[in-house]
Amino acid sequence: MRILVVSQYFWPENFRINDLVGELVARGHAVTVLTGWPNYPDGQVFPEFRADPRAFDSFAGANVVRVPLLPRGKGGLRLALNFFTFALSGSLLGAWKLRGRPFDAIFVFEVSPVTVGLPAIVQRWLKKAPIAFWVLDLWPETLEAIGVLRSKRGLGLVAQLVRFIYRRCDLLLAQSRSFIPQIRKYSGATELRYFPQWAEAVHDAGEAPPAPEVPLRPGAFTIVFTGNIGDAQDFPTVIEAAERLKTSAPLVRWVIVGDGRMADWVREQVAQRGLTEQVLLPGRFPVERMPSFYRHADALLVSLKPEPIFALTLPGKLQSYLAAGVPVLALLDGEGAQVVTDAVAGVAAKAGDAKALADAVLRLAALSPEERSAMGARGRQLGATEFDRGRQIDKLEGWLAQLRHPARRAAREAPL
């Protein structure tokens, strides 16, 4: 198939869409990616891209078409303008850059913002190609949960935009089962299926050497977090738990690998609270390096704020952690916590509760290495059955092929 992938974020930014594109190319599909200038998470366009943009015109055999956008920078206004400029540039300049290229299907990777759907809708109209839209963030609920938008009028306008986008797609894919009722509020008759994330192949920690950026501390209990250090990940609760365990025996270390809008705040808190021995921030690294950090981990931390919308979410890093075969420390409510506890693949603490998180750490630290190893093995088994990469992409291929059916094409060609 000739597949157009629309994603505001793409390599060299670290997102699961990179893995999916590489696999689709490996399976013989002709893949084109419509994306923006790389600027996540620092908020500035990557220097290597500025120096040589043409070096980023292809990835794993896929053609990459990039349109300009205003970098995220700092602050809510800049972030809103970042979302708006990609939607506008992708719709107008993207249409020009993709002129004359036929596509059999369009796949949209929707972590925030939902406005990534607008360039895809333009292409659906121009190319008469069906859209499969992967819902990884729920709007407007996520905007309200992280405090970006509080006004009822503003949230109502965003809800209208979501309804407009969802109802012009041919297939909606929900990243968790709990997302399905929420999506249904806006989607009308659009077909909807459960399509969870998976662990990229690189997340098997078995063969990787330990990351040299993390000092070896025999006898310490080490918790590793990897990924975005943002508002949704609730680092105030994590730092409070670290402070509660400051004098615990054995020493509890928190290794926070990544970057994001809260990273500077975390560094300041670590210094102010005297946690430099307990909390390490080695920085951001490519996804291929994550297994080397997992090798230091007695537990892997996944966290989200105590908001109803986040209780519906299956964080993408959860699947990666399960594949690593290390016990999961889940500061989560809802479906994510349920996955961990049902599989006995780790310990869950109530979201937003620093004492519960500290207690969960102590329970894990009190287990024998053999007991923690058994937890990790159960997590790996769950990942291999429920979140298998090959099977998930098999399903996606089948759905995209079904969308090309002549009856569906006739429906797309009818006036909107």
C-alpha cells in the first residue's frame, strides 16, 4: 500500500510512530510522512536539523515531507501557536508538497494536539484516501486535566473541533479500552476499534550493558523513569516520595532519564531539598539507549496525575517497561494500574499520593531478587500476549486494507 502518515512529531524526535513507520516500510509498503520541524521536547528546532535539513528527508526507507512550524518554546501561548502553525502549514504547504502523489490510506498519529487531524482531512479530500486516526490523547479532557484550558466556553469550542475531526475519519483507533466511551461522545457513526501501543523491539534490556552515565551503587534500590518530564507525569508527587525516603535503608535512588517542560523544576527541587544523592538526572537519550538504563533498575516508574482522564490512559511507556522484564512501579489510577496489578507485574500506588508511592517502593525493596525477577517475567509475558508488536501491526495492516474497499471509497467521494 501507499500510506501517508501524518504526525506533528517524528524522527529525530523520539516517538513510537518512528518504530511503526520503519516496520511498515520493512513489510513492503511505500510510506510518506508529513511532519514538522523537530523541536520536541526542548521547544527549539534541533540544531542538526537547522544545519542540514535535507539529511532528515528520509527515514528507514520512508520519504519525509516537512513543513515549518513555530517551535514550542515555553509557555501556553507558544504551545498553542506551535499547534496552530503545524495545522495550518500542514494543510496548505503540505497539500502543495504532496501534489501529484497518490495514497491508498492515511494514518494519523495523534498524541496532542488533535489538530494534527486537519492536514489529514485536507489530504483525504484531495487524495480520496481513507483516514485511520490513532487517538492517544483525549481532547478536550487532557487540556483541562493539565490546566492548559479551564474555561467552559473554550473547552466547548475544542469539543466541537474534535467532533469535526473524528466524524471525517474512516476509522478511529483507541489506545485503551477506557478511551472508547469517551471517543464515542464525539465520533458519531465512525468505526472505532481498540488498538493499544506496543514495546519497540529495542526495549528488551537483556543484552544491553549498564549505562555508564549512572554510577554503580551496590546495595541501593534503584528506580528508573524514562521519557517526558512534563506536567502530566506528576513530578511533585515523585519528588515528595523521594524526600520521604531520603533516609531509608537501603538507599533509594531515582534515575530520571529524559527532558521536558518540568525538567528545570525537578532539578531545582532536587537541589533545594538536598536530594542530589537520591535523584539523578542524566539527561535525554535516544530510545535505543533505554535498555542500558533499564539494566540499573530494580523497578521502572510510570506516573500520571490524579485526573479522571488519566485513569483512562494506558501510558505508552508501560508496554516498554513490561517488555524489559523489570517490575513496574505504577503511580497510576484506572486501567494502567489494573494492568500492572492483575498481572502481578509490579506494585501500583494511588495517583497523586506520595506516601502511597513511598510505601510501594519499600514493599518492592523488601522483596527478594528472585521475587522481583518473577514479577518482571510476568510483565514480559503479558507484553508478549496483550501488546505484541507484530500482532498489533498485523491488525493495522488489515484494517487499512479493508478501508480501501470500493464501497468505502464511494462514501468518501460523496460531499461532506
